[in-house]
Amino acid sequence: MVPRYLTQSPIFTGKIFLVSLNIIFAFILSILPLGFLPLIGTSVTRALLGDLRLPRILHYFILSLLGCVLFFGSFEKLKQGLNMDLALNFILLFICLVYAAVFAIVTNNIEDLEADKISNIDRPLVKGIIDRKKYLWIGIVCQIVAFAIAALTDLNMLIGIAAISLGYFVYSCQPFRLKRIPFLSKFIIGINSFCVAVCGFVLAGGNMSEFPLLWAIYILVPLALSANFIDLKDVEGDRATGIKTLPVMFGETKARQLIVFFTVCSYVMAAILLNVMWMYPLVAGACVIHLWLLFRRPYNEKPVFFAYLFAIFALNVLLLLKST
């Protein structure tokens, strides 16, 4: 006769085995497409990897960690709740974001080909490295892989990846192409950011309805609006193709001033939400560095994006320190 404590064990009932088996399949699936890279050619592989835009992927992943941190609320609770399944889920979420990003990048590059000929001449289609149909199929396969990994891992992850992918599709592609509409375009990015933060919150053990309202507003409004800095480097291409970004509508100087205002608002609201006296100077210092990078000439997006990512990551750390 099997002891009672064994019959009630997740191992005995098969729950742990099933979860682990799904995760194993998910990891196998995540590396399977890499075996096809030699078939598409070294030059195409390099072009795809070179155009992956890791900072934007990290943006979403760090926001998923923010959702996780908001659920646990402190280092102590995080240590208690952290386990192998949770860690593997977030690793797989990052992998899903990478594959989904390939589809988003491919479709965006196809739609923005004429603009990229002016502003982003190193993109694969502009350089003629890959055939357009083949390029699109690579994106579609990567999107299917992202959905499959998410489905094997967690239903909430699948919903999150689907929401983000849909957001980027209506943002970039015809007949929607919402990136042409001022402010609404960044609101779509805000919705995607919110979706991935909620995904992290739910993966950590929370319920979607319990996601903090003020943090939702923070992600959807000031943080999303501060992301307008990504348009500063593409002014000529956007103007030529009728995409009405802030720099196109108001000119680079006024657009930069608006972006600075949105950035300051995001730091101020973050400081208010943290509401710990010794953290205010840290937030202010990070804000000053961020603004200096925005005004520095010649403008370079990479350090600005680094400051933006560092600020969100630091926010995660400060939230955990707040409760110690």
C-alpha cells in the first residue's frame, strides 16, 4: 500500500512530471530553429542577429520582472517564492520575446522599406541581403515558435505573447499601421509594456485583476510617452513616408523638449510611487543623466536606451529595497 503522504504528493500525482515535461519540450523547441540557420546562409544569419534590437527585447523583459517584483513586494518574499519553475518560466518568456521580436522586426522592416532607405541603410532588405518572401517566412516561423513555446509553458504567457504580437502588428502593418498616428502609436507600445508587466505579475503567482492600478497608469502613460525618443533618429525617413512622429510634426527641438517633459514625468511619478526619502536623490540623479544624454550632440540613441533600461531595472531593485 502506498503511504498517504506519497499519494498526495505532486510527484506521485504526476503534476511535477507534466510541468517539467512541458518545460523540457519548450526548451527543445526553443533551440530547434537554430539547426536551420546554416540553410539560410551565413550572411542572412548575421543580418538577422545584427538587426535583433536586443535593447527593445530587454525593455519588455525587464518590465516582466517589474510585474514579478510588484507581486512579491520585497526581497524576503521573493526569496521565499523563488523556485526552479518560476526561474525557467521567465527564461522561456525571454526566449519567446526574442522569437516574437523577429516577427515584429521582419514585418516592420517590410513595411518601412522606403523609410529605411533613408534612415536605416544597414537593414537587411535595404542592403539586399535576403529575398522579401524568404524574409517574411523566417518571421512567420519565429512567431509560430514563440506561440508554441508559450503554449507549452503557461497559458498566461501565451496570452501575453499573443497580445504583444498583435499590438506590434497593428502598430507596424497595413491596413492599420497605427505608428502613423501621433501619440496613439506610443500608446500601443504602452499597452504592450503593460501586457508584459501583467504577464510577469501572473507568472509570479498573482491575478490579473490584482495588478496595482497606479503602476498600470505609470506604464501606460509617462513611461510610454517617454519612449518617443526612439523616433529622434528616424526623422528624415519618417517625414518622407508620412509617419507623423513628434520630431516630424514639431521639429526636432520642440519634440526633444516634449520628450524631456515626458521623461521627467516618468521619473517624478516613479519617485512618488516609491515614496522613500533616501531614494529621491537616486531617482533625481538618474533623471539628470538621462536628460543629459537626450540633449547631447551628436544624438546617439544607444546610450539613451541604456539609461532608459537601467532606470527601469533600478526601479525593480529600489522596489525590493523599499520593504527591507
